[in-house]
Amino acid sequence: MQVQNDAQPYDTINITPMLDLAYVLLVIFILMTTAGVQGLKMNLPKPSNKPSTEKHDVKIIKVQPAGTVTINGAGVSMAQLETELNAAKAKDPKFNVMIAGEANAPYGGIVSVIDLVNKLEIENVGLATGKIGT
């Protein structure tokens, strides 16, 4: 019996197992990153084809860089803001609220205003993206 000596080097490397592992890791990474995403729950306005002819009061709430809050230009505390929003809701249940934050305003102040509006169950809420008067 004669043993053959195959001392020739391999021409190719089988990378199939490595690719299988890479695909499994990619799928696990995608599933884990999308499962951990959390956010705020908000009722966004629904689009309609007909323009609204109803006129409702608008309350503009601004969060200043120092963390203070103003409603229609008047400075208020969070407790005063809650009472004013409750009074406005009692007067007109479909009134509008616009929340605006200055460029250097703390994000926590804006989130606390959004939480207050959600707690009071105010339906017509908007987040201002540009400059607003008052």
C-alpha cells in the first residue's frame, strides 16, 4: 500500500460558515436595536381633505432657556399652567395648544409640558418648528 502525499496548498478558503455567522449576528443586532426603541405617545392630528371652518382658541406654550414656561407671553409655573389649561379646556374642549421650545431650552422642560398636556387629555396639540409670535 502506498500513501499519497498531497502537499499542495489550497487555492481557495471556504468562507461559507463565516458568512452564515455574520448573517446571524446581523439579524440579532437588527432585532435587538429595534426592540429597544422607546418614545413618547402622542395623539397626532389626522389629515382631512376639507378645510376646517371652526375657530378655536390657541394657547402658545413656550419653554425658555432658563427652564421657565410662558403661556401666550405671560410667565407661569407648572401648577399655574395646569390650572390655565384646565380652565381653557372647560371653556372650549377643542382648543388648540402649540408647544414651542427656544433653541437652548432644556429638553426636560419640553417633555414635562408634553406630559402635562397628555395628562389633561388635550386633543389638539402641535409642536412648533419655527418662530412663533408672542
